[in-house]
Amino acid sequence: MAVSVASLTSSLSSLSFSSQVSLKPNTLSFHRSKLVSISHVAKISPLVVSASVASTEGLETADLKKYVKSRLPGGFAAQTIFGTGRRKSAIARVVLQEGTGKVIINYRDAKEYLQGNPLWLQYVKVPLVTLGYESSYDVFVKAHGGGLSGQAQAISLGVARALLKMSEDHRRPLRKEGLLTRDSRVVERKKAGLKKARKAPQFSKR
């Protein structure tokens, strides 16, 4: 009988110990659920911020159009320092005004209009960098025809011609860099009987 009582007491003690252990995971799982709920709330806040940024971008483009019209009273044709550049089938009319180095093409920022292409952006700024005016003048451009590559090179020629109107002393450094030469290369037209400008169909004797 003594052995059976001892075994009963040991089993009871083990049961009480296991009940204490089982309470701890419940408390831990309760705290984790709270942490998960907080993280879900934190994920919702950035979505609201991104929506507000998109709306401000639309306002900036509208304000940019008003800004260009205020800087160019009478339009592009009424300005004194201007130059016209051409490349392939692209035509660009460029106006220079004293400023901080902004470049606006068709009422849009140059980086946005030229899709952030570093080569095309370099074409636009090369004449100003050559003379050290990259942060002294604002460039306003109205371009049409061709693609973005042709328009960028047309803008480069237009900027160089506008700088030449400012002073004849600019001719020598601009000519040395080849910025005053109009690149006359254009796509050759297709001929009748040929697949392209010069490519002929395969010859078959029989």
C-alpha cells in the first residue's frame, strides 16, 4: 500500500508540473498574435504615402507648363536668344535664358522626357558644358518629329546656335568640338524592286 501511495503522489506532482508548462505557450502565442496585428497595421501606412506622391507629380507637370509660359511671354518665336536644330527628321527650337541650368523639353523635365538616358542627356548639355555655362542658363525646348535620339541631337545643335547668337567669341570652341555642324545623314529611301534601300531579293537563275 505504501508503494501505491508514493506512486500516486508522484503522478499528481507530475500532472501539476505539466499544467504549469502548458500555461506558458498560451501566453507566448497571445503575445505573438499582438505583434502580427501591429505589423499588418504598419504595412498599410506606406500605401497612403505612395498615393499622395503620385498626385503631387501630376500637379508638378501642370505647374511646369505655367512656369514655362511665364518665363517665355509671347511664346518661343518672340524670344531673342534662340536657335533651331535639326537631325534626321527631328526639329528642335531652343530658347536660352539666364537661370540655374534647368532643361525643359515640351513642358516636361529633360530627364523625364528623354527617359533618363545618359547619352541623350549628354547631347543636350554638351554645348553648355563646353563653354562652362551648365549652371548659368535655363534651356527651353519645343521639339517634334523623329525619335528621342534624333531630337536630343537636334537640341544640341539648337543650343550651340543659340550660344553663338549671344557672342561670336563662342564660335571657335564650339566649332572645335564639332557642335555647329549639321549632321545631314538621313535614312535612305526604299527603291522599287528592292526589299530595302539597297537590299535586293535573292537571285535565282532557274
